[in-house]
Amino acid sequence: MARRVRSVEAQGMHDALVQRLKLLSSEAEVREYVMDSCLILYLVLDQTLHLLSIRHHKQLAFDMQDFLGTPD
């Protein structure tokens, strides 16, 4: 979430994710963990970790449509 957004589409998704996180908790954070061949995307909410996605590093992106509640 701290990375610079480089497109209008990504900015819209970023803004929607920020708003969704604010509804959950003011302390909610989306983080990524980078391994040799995988990226793990997870949500930190209170004292609980929620696994959102595991992707091979060659995949282009995480699909956040289900989490954001936006149409495809």
C-alpha cells in the first residue's frame, strides 16, 4: 500500500481498498511477504492474520475483485 500507484485503474483500486480497510478497522493493514518463488498477500486485523492470496512471482497481479466487492 505504500508503493506509488502508476495508473488510473490502479489508483481506483487502491482508493477502494483503503476505504474498505477503514470500514474494518483503523488499524487494518494489507501486507505482502516475498519468498523465493511466491508472494503472500495477507491482512493484519487486530491480532489476527488473514491470508488473502498466494501467487507465484511470475503471475502479474493479485485479483482483489472479491475482496473489494467490485464488478469484474
